[in-house]
Amino acid sequence: MSEQVSLIAERKPVPRMAVGPTKATQPHLAVVYATAAGEVECFDGRPMTPSQQVFSKYRTRYEVDLRPRQRSAVLGRNPLVSRDGVHAFEVRVDFCFRIDGFDGAKNWVRSGIDDALPVVHGYLTSLFHAAGQRFAIEDSFGLQMFLNQKCAQQVLLAEGLIIYGCQVTVAPDAKSKAYLESLIEAGRRETLGQAEHTPNMGAVVRQGQLDSKQQELQMEAAARQAKALEGTRIDSEGLIRQYLNTHPEDAAGAFEMLRKLEEARFATAELQNQRALALFQAMADKNLVQAGDLEVMRQLLTDVVGRAAGAGQLPAAGTPQLPGARPWDAPAAQLPSAAASGPTQTQSHLQPPYQEPPYPQPPSQPYAPAYTPTQVTPVARPAYAALIYLVLDESAPDCIEELNRGLSDLHAALAAAAEVSAGIRLSVLGMAATTEPRLQLETVTTATRTPILTGRQGLSYGHAFQQLRTVVAQDVGVVKAQGAQVLRPIVYFVTGGAPDETDDWRAAHRALTDATGNPAAPHVIALGVGRAHTFAVRAVATRPEFGFMAPPHQDAVSAAHSCAVFLRDSVVGYGRRIAAGDPQFSVNPPDGFRRAEDAY
């Protein structure tokens, strides 16, 4: 509204002589006369005649423009603030206005106003004042409808103007638009994150199962290899023979290893032989060797050479007793003649020439024993079977990580002790708006997947108890059909908040725990952390000593950690008692918890 719209086309004194104009110059102009005292007259828009002008009391002649005008305006200096008091709307108004005929022309001249836009702007500002506080910044369309309804009818102002044809357009201003765009982008990211969370979690679980299976197969392969190597000598020949069995295509490589081994042995034997002879020569030169020491020295030398060559201790040879012979005289009967023997005496005392040992041919049967599957000694199942259900709150985001860590520790403890887990059947259920199975009832072994909790919205005790009512009855029948003596089932119920259905869950809880209507009614041990209600925890526990509450000053994360440790120790401890033949069940509160009935 920066430009002016003047509705007074011309303003002149009324001429007293017949020399001035007596008519309006254009048909859309109305002539209005005014006295000095402020009295105005229009004469139906007609000008006075020259004779009337001479004797007229009116001193000023106005020509008022009666044409309709159309303009657009943006309420920038007076923005409409939204309900939060921070953000503002940008309001654009398209409107029409005109002088209300001859009466409007007189009122306009009487008002003394020339520019019509300030009058229209003032009216619209007062009409729209505080209207934005009715609406949130996100509801610009609602404010637009409201303003259009307010200015739908034409309005006659006291100044003689008629305002009509108003059309309002509302949008958030630049600052508010950036804010809303950031909210939309955040919501889009949250929606995409929630959509991607389930497949991502599935991929993690599947990858964990594959890694677990691969590790299991590697352990089985290592056990088979150890079993196959039980009868193999752990020496050079044995290792080369094992290499040939496992790599039959590389016979040349095995032959090369054996050749190098023999060369190393004979090199070592030659070195040891030279050292022994040098020692013997030194002792003989100093007359330290007597005739009676020859046998002992010979045996020592052969032992040294034999050990160096890898042949062990050589057999002792009998030395003929020659009475009166000197230490180095050879017996006459043993001296060979040149005609009777091919080699000379010197040749007979030399080391026999080295001949390449024949390469060991693969036996008709493989050297390694035929593969026999690893025999796993089955663990005898106890006479009793304890059905344990962990119902864990997935609606408490602060507790999910600690409870998942506790489930992993419990799984590892049971899988590592087959005699403990043999008497336990474990099931894990995640509780939120609905209760979903995370681990079906089974005996935990190394092949059992680790259950994983997933954060979800809502919290329904009733749905959890209905689910337990169906599942426990079915599981008891299945385990009984296996021939086990089923103990009364035990439910560990961990909650971190108040249920959505207030007290509507109590009927489902009564149907689950009433032994008269449900023969498989379980014990329920309730643990409350975070925002859990003490009265609800006490009502969920089937006995007063089975309900426990975390201290009010303890944060939810550390309380969930105490619950996770309690679940692991309680389940494993009960499994040990069952393995020892003691089916009696008892429970102690988690670290720092107190009984729910004492926490009122």
C-alpha cells in the first residue's frame, strides 16, 4: 500500500463570475460544494449554474472520483502472530473499494481525507486483529478460511467508502516456513528410519545366525581334524605323511620335504661324527683312553651319531676278547685277505656311501583313519522340566539395551552348561501394544539363536496375559507328551511403565493365574523399573514375595541392568537345582530392589 489513491480529482474555489466551469469534466466525477464552516452539498452530483455561483454561500468546489478501485496489500507491518506467540503468518488481501454515490462523495469531502488506502488498511488491520492467535502455525489454511468469512460481506465506512470483494490468502512467513520444512523433513526421516529398522534388525539377526553357524561348523571341523590326528606321530615323518594324506596332488612337494629332511639329518650326523672323532683323537693323544674303555667309547660314539641321524640308539656289537693283544691290534682271524675280499681294509672302515631312501608309497588304505563323526555324549535329561517365560517390556527405550545384554549373557550361560540347561525350557516374549514371541519355548543350546528385543510403542498388560494363557497351556501339553514331569511354569514379568488399559487387564490376569480355571496357571514374578506403578506390580505378582520395585532414585538403565543380572542368576541357579534333583523354587530380590508391598 505504498502508492496513494486520491479520490479528489480536483479542488477549486467556486467562481463568482460566469467564467469558471459549471459542469463535471467526466461522467464518473461527482461535484461537491463546501462552505468555510464545513457544510457540504452535492446537488445530486450536478454543478451549479453561473447565476447560482454568483450568490452561492459555498466557497470550494470538489470533483470526487466515483470509479471502483482494486488493490492488493500485504499486512507486513502488522503481522498476524500464531498461537505459539513466536511464529507469524503472511497475509495478502485482494480488495475493491469505491465512493458510495453522492452521499459517499459528501462524506468523503467532509472527512478531509485525500488518500483512500490508509482508511482501507486501518479497517482491515482492525478486522484481522488477533485472529492469528486462534490458529497454530501449521494451520494457515484454517486462518485463511476464517478471515475470508469475516470479510465476505461489503462494508460501508463512515468516510463514505464501500469495501467489497475481499479475498484473503494466508501462508507462513519465511521464518515459519523454514521451521515447518524442518519438521516435515524430521518426520520424513523418522518414518524412513522406522521403515528401515525392521529389515536392518532382520539383517543383523540373520547375519548373527550365519556367523554362529559358521563358527559351529569351524569348531566341528577342528574337532574332526583333531580326532583324525590322534594316531599320527608328531615328528617330521609323521607330519610329512599327514601332508601327503591331505594333499595327495602334491606328491612332489612331500618328496622334496622328505629329501631336505634326510639331507639335514646326515649333515647333522656328519658334524657330530667329526666332533666325536676329534674328541676321541684328543683323548688318545693324551693317553686318556685305555683298552677297557674301547667298548664304552664305541657305544657313546654310535649313540651320538645315531641320535644326530634320527635313528635312536644303535645296537651294541660284541668285541672279541684277545688276551695279550695291544689296544689297537686287530685279531688275526678277522683280517681279510686281498684275494678273499674285494674292498681293501681301508675301504671296510669307511662310512657306507649314502643312498637315496625310497620315497614312501601311499599305502593301499589311507594313512589317516577313516572319518568318524564326532560322538557327542548326550546329557541325560533330568526327571523334571521347568517352563520359564520372560515377558520383557519393549516400550521402555532406556531398558532395551541392558535387557538385550542380559538375554545374551543368559543364553551364553545356558549354552555353556548343558547339564544346567537340560532341565530348563526357556521362552522370551516382547511386550508393548502387542506381545510378540522373541524365542519359542525350547532347551537352550549352542545352536539356539539369541533372542533380541525391539523397541515399540504402547504397553498392554491384558494382551500379554492373554498370550501367556494360550502359550503356556499349549507348551505344558507338548512337554508332558515328551515324557517329562512338568513343574509349575514360572513367568518373569518386567515392566517399565503404566499399561494403556488402566485396570482392564485384571480379568486377563485372573484367567491366567487362577488354578481352578487354568490347570497350567504359572507363578508370576513381577519387577517394576522406571515409570512402573507399584500397585500394578504388586497386583501382577502371584504372591507378595514375588513383586519387586526398583528404588525411586535409581535410573531406568541401572535398574534394567540389575533385572538382567537377576534373570540370568535366577534361571541358571534354578537349572542347577533341577540338575541336582531339587525342584523347589525360591527367589531373592534383585540387587537394590525392595518388595512392592513395602514400597507403597
